[in-house]
Amino acid sequence: MHEALANLHLITLTPWKVIGLLGTLLFTARWFVQFYATKKQKKVVVPMSFWYLSVAGSVLTLAYFIWGKNDSVGIIQTAFPMLVSIYNVFSHLRQHKPETVRPGGPEET
């Protein structure tokens, strides 16, 4: 998977680099989700989608650093935040009551 998909000026895109870039995009998108949720509720909130994007972005970025680049610094830098994100998702799922949809509920505010 190290064959070039495209050469754009000085950037060579390989399948692993596309996976790494997609992981970085997902990991970055979480901040926009958090900003939108905070703006909408007019208080600081961290929605579950923040953590889901964190896990998905970390998994793809970690795969890139393990198999695409074989970079131990990138592996260490990505693995710890991924473990924290996974912990937060499981903690939420373990303690969270199922949401009920009702007229005038929180989803309509």
C-alpha cells in the first residue's frame, strides 16, 4: 500500500497517507463539533460525537503511524489520547440512561 496514488506538486499521496490524512481530518473535526454544541447551548459542552470522532480519528492516524510510516513518536503521541477517548466513550455508555424522545424535549431546544 505504499504505491503512489497521485503526485501533487511536492506531495505524494499513498493509500496510507490518505488514511492518515482522513484520521487527522476526523480528529480535527471534533473541535468544530464541540464549538457548535457550545455555541448552540450557550455553555461549554462536550457532545458524545466529540469522543466518537476522537476515537475514529485516532484509530486511523494510529494505523498510519504503525503500518504506513512506522513512526514510534507518532504511535506514542496518538495512542494515549485514543485510550482516553475510548475510556470516555465506555464511561458514558456505562452510566448514560437511554434517551427518550418527547415533544419539548432537549432535542428541540
